[in-house]
Amino acid sequence: MASFEMNDLKKIGLGLTGFGIFFSFLGIIFFFDKGFLAMGNILFISGVALTIGLKSTMQFFMKRQNFKGTISFGVGFFFLVIGWPIIGMVLEAYGFIVLFSGFWPTLAVFLQRIPIVGWLFQQRYIRSVKNLPMTVTPTMTCMMYHIVQSLLEHMLLIQRNLPVQHLVLISEV
């Protein structure tokens, strides 16, 4: 059973996770700066590992139902490091949603208890969005594949200085 006491390692882990989110936010604000984004990813992953423990982190990322998210997150980080931050962030966002989709109900309950934000989540339109299922369907996976494939083709055409007039960004599924 996991320990819920707040020791020094968990405090450091929460701090690293927070800095990871902050650096990722800065990377997006500064037009997908790959340095900020890579630093944010490293800090976020190391913060999660310190917060819940190395063994629990490995078990979480290596679960059979989390393989798709883990691979997507890893490939996204690879694209980010080699210099394609937009494709990397798209893949990482997809991996993040797949990995942490089980935590959305817990997060929604937590956000409803925060004084000002909670009032916002009690509004009718937000509640209707909140009740939508947060599972990743095969259609979403196929659409994500086509988007990433189109972005890769677009990046290769730009690198070769070829015209991109006939490129379709989103293929119909």
C-alpha cells in the first residue's frame, strides 16, 4: 500500500513536477522552444518518479494498457530532442491523454473543491463537457496517426525546399 505521508523526496518530486509543467508552458509560449520543452519533460518525469517512487513509476509506464501512451510520449520526446517540437508536442499530448485518462475524474473532483475554480466547474456547460467519456477510441488513434503523418510529410517537404501546395493536413478517416 502506498504511503501518503509527505516526506522530503515527495516534496522535491512535487516541486520538480511543478517546474516541469512551468518549463513546458514556457516552451509553448515561446513558440515551441525545444530547450524549454525538453527541460520541462525531464523535470516532469523525474518529479513523477520522485513523488510516487521509481518502482511505481516503472509499473505505471509499463502496464499493458499504457503501452500506447508510453510509446507515444517517448517518440514525442525523441522528436522534440531532434528538433521537431510541434510534432513532438502533438505526440506527447496524445500520450499524456492516454496515460492519464484514468485520473480525469479524480482531477475533476479536486478542481470542484477549489473555491473559485470549483464554481466554474459547477456551471452547466462545463458539467456537460466533464461528463463526456475520456477514453481514446480507435478513431481518435487513426486520426492522430494521419495528423502526425501529414505533419511529417510537411516537415520533410520544407526541409527539401519543395512546394507544399498540394499537402492536405488532415486526412479523412
